[in-house]
Amino acid sequence: MAKVDILQCVQAIESKLAELRRVAEQLPEVTEPASESSSYAQESIDTKMERLPSAQFVDKTRLHSVIAQAFAEMGIHGTPIGAEKVQKMIAACGVQPENNTFSQGIIEMREE
């Protein structure tokens, strides 16, 4: 592994640690005495976890126009054909799934 690769890994780890620190700092302080029963303590933790900010899922129908515009800008037109049809098309070209050709290519690119 080259020095530049190691430095990139360190940078990625530092970035993830900074994000974890930011999230941890938002956690509430737990001030209950240690003598409480474990079931009560767990209930208390569960209650506090409910108050933490959480990821919210977006209604995908609202995103349809945004995605359509992005696809148009990228020159992607037509309707999706689905994974099964893509797999059949790839097999028709003579690619054997058990060879993992695509996975090997992706792994090689990641190692560069």
C-alpha cells in the first residue's frame, strides 16, 4: 500500500471519528445511580433514545421530478428494465456469473 493510500485511509477514519464524536456529543447525559435495576435502566435508555433525532424517510413520489430532471441532465432516458433482465442480457453476452468478473473488476479498482 502506497503512502498516499495510507494517508487517505487515515483521513477517512478521522472523518468518521469526527462524525461519531458529533453524534455522541448530542447524546443525553445518563445521570441515574448505578444501583437501579437493569430493566429500569434499560427502559430509561429506551425512552431517551426515542427523543434522539432520527433519520426520516422521504416520500419517494415527491422525489420523482428531481430524479427525472437528474436523469435527463445525465442523458438517461427510458424506463428501467430491472435487475433480472440485466442479468439475462449479461448472460446472453457469454458472461458466467460464477466467474465474478464484475466483482473482481470492482475489487481491483478499489485496490488501486
